[in-house]
Amino acid sequence: MKPELRIGVVDSGHSAAQRVQVVAGRRFSLLEDGLAESDLRDDPLGHGSAVIEAIGRRAPAAVFCVAQVFDQRGVTSALQIASAIDWLVAQDVRLINLSLGLRQDRSLLREACAAAVARGILLCASSPAQGEGVFPANYPQVLRVTGDARCAESEWSWLDSAQADFAACVHGTYPGQSGASLGCAALSGHIASFLVAHPEANNPQVIEWLRENARYRGPERRSGP
């Protein structure tokens, strides 16, 4: 029997229907004097539910550890994300999906990502298709992932560009959810599917497999008018 593949998701939570796939969950919320941890609440945004659906559709055998860091306004902080990553490391996840991004570099977030990578955990973080990069995607050893309209559900692209390392399908089944967040989740789903079949694979082997099996190489070339 193959070992259980645990996927960490740092986001807004999960839907009621996804509860059967979730083996651990924790909510991280800001207080005036620090951080509070509590049980998960219903997903206030639908974003985390869309992310989990995109991963699970490509890797049905995976189970999820969900760290809830967004409030009803869709706002979070480096402290919440870093604490969520630390908690997920303790849950023995193999991969963490971070379909989010902060404009500022924060040392505690950088250190949390580095500690996870040092444990052999692969981090996938969304990166905007245009404009300035965000964190944690901009940290070394974190896979920068965006959306690629060229990609069908089972495809991804190896961009190797200033914006992102890889990209994947931007379309999901949740209305109003698309773009780099879903592209990142889709790629995490492809990786999870590979890891279910090859649980012994290390991160460099995963990245090599992604490169070798990419449907497209290089960014999309958009012709002028």
C-alpha cells in the first residue's frame, strides 16, 4: 500500500463537500497583540475551495491539510502565512500550495519557506502574469506559477521567464475563480498526481518531470494588431 500523500493548502478554507478529503485543518487569525489559532470556519471567499477542487480533480488520491489565513475581505499577512507553513510542515505534508502573494518581503515568511524546503517539501506559489513579482513566489527554491490560457486541463507550460517558472490551466468549476491562483493549483494537482505514482521522487526529479512533460515551452507569444 502506497503511503498517504498529504497536500498543504494555505488559503481561505474548504467547502463542506470537501471535508472528507481534509485530514487536518487550522485557522490562523490576527489579533492586536499577535496571532490566534482556532478551528477552521466555513470558507468565506470560495477561493480555497476552488484551489482544493483544482488540485483534487487532478490527484483524487491526495488528502489535504488546510491552513485558513484569509478573512472575509480576502486579506492576510506574512505572520499568518508563515505560521501556516510552519504548522503544515508539522503535519508531514509533501507539497504546499500557496495561491496568494504579498508585495513585501518579510524575513519570517522567507525563513518559514526556507525551513519547509529544507525538510524536502515542495512549495508552489502563484505569481502574476504581468507586473512586479510577489512573495513567497519570489523566494529561491519556491516554484513560481501563473496561469496559461493555452493549457487545457491536463496540460502545463514551462515558461522559464522573468514572471514564472511554470504555468497551467486557468479555468475551474467555481464561478469567478481563475487566473494565477488556479494556474498554481492546477500545477500542484499535476505534481500531486505524479507524487502519488512516484512517492520516492525528490524535488529536483519532480521539476525535471515537469520540464520534460510540459505541453508548451516559453511564454505565450501575442501578436500585435
